[in-house]
Amino acid sequence: MKQLGEEGLEMLRSRNRTKPPELKDCWTEIGKSLPHRPRTAIYMRAHILLSRSNERKWTQEEKEYIRRFVEKNGTDWKTLGRELGKCNIHVKDTWRRIKSGNLKKGQWTQDEHQQLFDLVNLDLRMKAHQIKDRTNRKLRDNIGWEAISDKLTTRNHKNCCLKWYDTLASPLVREGIWADVDDYLLVEALQKDDAVCVEDVDWDSLLDHRSGEVCRQRWNQMVRGIGGHREKSFIEQVDVLSRRYCPEMIEYRTPKE
């Protein structure tokens, strides 16, 4: 409409806050042609289209670069986009296509189970002390399933979520009387406790938002997941679960020289 040609497209591609006079109110004008779309959506879609390179195909080397980057650094699309000279949205879409080719179906391997357990508990450890109101929080702990799926690489986010709650999470979570992040808080509290046997634990004072009865019930469930748990002392059981749930807290139980 303003006959700005390629120069105008370059102006639109720019994300600078100060726009040239020629582009004053440009998104309002463009939005009049798409009254059923919010202006923000129009702006984002335009930048996706305008940032496409002339060469649309991704090379195998670029795909391999994306795969290695995600394995090492996670899904930092802005940084990866800068390194590749690509739009971060296009990089993210390409990763989704790469990942979909690696996805498995059917029975999970033991290695996948362990990776899922480790990734979810890392996510929960990061959030354990960020939740202020524990009594009224939602049943599910806002776990980042998309990010976990990206790091696992072999299952999509829906399958990761279903596997966790069907197989790895406590039945108490489904009953609504326990939360995933409480596992971490329970083990952390027992690490800091001076009890040398299970009878010495004051269960009612471990977690202020959970009863002693449910804490003891969850502890018994967790202990049964330890190989040869009957032959291990209480302190040994705490140490094993500490290495699983919160390894950064091991120093509380490590003897001082």
C-alpha cells in the first residue's frame, strides 16, 4: 500500500522498538484486513513469515547441530537460532520434526523409566521451595512435560505425563492426599532429622502441610522400591533415597572427618 518494496520488508523484519515514520501504525492498518485476528497474533505470524530464508530446506548438518545442542543445553531456542542464523520459531518447529522421527511406541525400557524419573525429580527439586501455599495447590505440580520430553527425546510429552502418573508417581497423588514434590520434601526433612531408626522419627512434625500418618504411609511406599530394603537400616534407606531424590543434600548425612 505504501510502495516500500524490499526496503519496507526489511523495516518490518526489524524488532527495534523505534519504527521509521513510514511504518507508523502499520500493524493497525494491516489488522484492518484481518479483523478476526488480534493484532499481536498478526504481528507474530508476520515475523515468522518474514524471517524465513530463501533456502527453506534444513541440511543434515544443521539438524545434527540442533540435536546435539538440545541434548547439552535444553530448549534455548533464541540462543540456538542466533548460532544457526535462523528464526527461533523455525528452529523449534524443526526440532519437533526431528524429535517425532525418534519417538518410540509400545513398552518403555528400563533406561527410559530411569531417565523419566530423574528428569521429573530434577524439575520437582527446582520447584519444591517455590510453592508458598502447599495446602491449596493443585494436584499436579506444574511439571514441565514439554521440556522433559525434549530431553528424553524418545517419547512425547503426553506419554511422559501418562507414564509418570500411571507407573512412577505414588497412588496417594491420584487420591489427592499427596503431591509429587512432597517426595522431595519428605526425604529432605528426614536427611536433616537426627533419627537413627524409624521409631525415632516424629512424623507429625516433618511436613507442616501433611499429617504424620500420610508421611509414614508414603515413606513405606518409597522404601519398598529399594532393592533389599529389609536388610538395610533406616539410615541406609535414607541415604539410598537421598541419592535418588536430592543428591545435593547428601552432605547432611556424610560423616565429618
